Amino acid sequence: MEKSFQIQLLGHNAWLLKVNNLRVLIDPFLTGNPVAATVAEKVEADYILVSHGHGDHLGDTLQIAKRTGAVVVAIAEIASYIASQGCKNTIAMNIGGTVSLPFGRLKMILAIHSSTLPDGASGGTSAGFLLKLANGKTLYFACDTALYSDMALLRKSSVDYAFLPIGDLFTMGPDDAIEAVKLIQPRFVVPCHYNTWNVIAQDPLAWQARVEAETDAKAIVLDSGEMIE
Ligand code: NI
Ligand code: MN
């Protein structure tokens, strides 16, 4: 078995993770995303993880799942919505739960944020994802969240890569994201959910410098379309 992974930023909080031969999309917001690195019609996926119901995260999930047959993994309310829209291939879970998938063990982590579906129904609680890959690397996708002190519990999971929002207004801003790095203590941190629109404009290189001055983590700034291997 190939012991490698690759993660590509598709813009905002959309990620394409490749582990072994599996493609895992996270929050595939491509249509209407001013910084999208690809288009919904072209992206391939075996699994799609959805953090919450907002359009900039649920995004093109339905269209991509229908075309590719990808399994959609989401909190129960969102999984029910996806199934009601004609995608029966879902895994429903909830905060604190873990599921073993062919690419690794996935735990649904609390995110402090709202969640509404396109039809106005509640999307349940917003989520983040902790993913322990089959190759041993541990990834934490905070997705849309405020800073909260229980992020310190993630330290026990020895996070290799943390993907944290820094855009402010809708999520943590740069100051709180620095505090999150101190609580989580990942080896590497990758900022996201900024500069998609003017209202979440931030300077990622200034934030990177702060991470390296104020914490023991190394920050990796990705442009949309860039990847970590
Ligand atoms: Ni949101
Ligand atoms: Mn968002």
C-alpha cells in the first residue's frame, strides 16, 4: 500500500485530499467561489465531507455526488437533506463520533458556528473533522468555527496538519487563530477561509510570521490550487 497523501486547496475551505488511491473532497464550494481552483463538473471524488449547511461549504456537494457516486459524510441533519435530494450514498454521524473509512479514521469535531441548509432547515451543529490517515498522519480541519478552549483536547491526537480559518467576521480571525495554534500544538498549520471576499480580507504572510514567532508550529500558506505532498 502506498503510504502517501496529497492535499490541495481548491479555494476558501474546499480541499481535495488524495490518500492511496482515494479522493476525498472537503466542503466543495466551487460554483460561485471567486477563488475556486477547479470547476464542479471536473472534480472527481470517492468521498465528500461536509462541515455544515452554508452555501460556501455544502457548495456543489449534490451535483458532484450525483455525477461521481461519492459517499457524502456529514452530520445527521445534512446527511438526511442530501438523501432527500436524491443522493442515498451517505454516512450520517454526529459530534464526537468516529467512523473507520478506507482512507483513515474520521472523527467529527465540534465547531462553534451556525448551520442552515439551502431550504432554510437547520443543518444541526456545525462540524470540523479530525482525520487519522492510514499512513499515520493526523489532519484537523477546523472548518467554520470560533476559538474555544476545548481545542486543547486535540493536542492528545498529535495533529500533524491543522487547517484553520483566519478570515474573521464569520469565523476566528488572525488573533484567535494564533490562540488555536497554541491550544492544538500542530506541527504544521495552514490558514484558510480568508481573501475569498473583501469582508474576510487578511494578510496570510503576516499571520505566518506570527505563527512562527509566537508558537512552535510551522505555517504553510497555500494559494488556491496549491498542494502539500
Ligand atoms: Ni459557515
Ligand atoms: Mn464559511
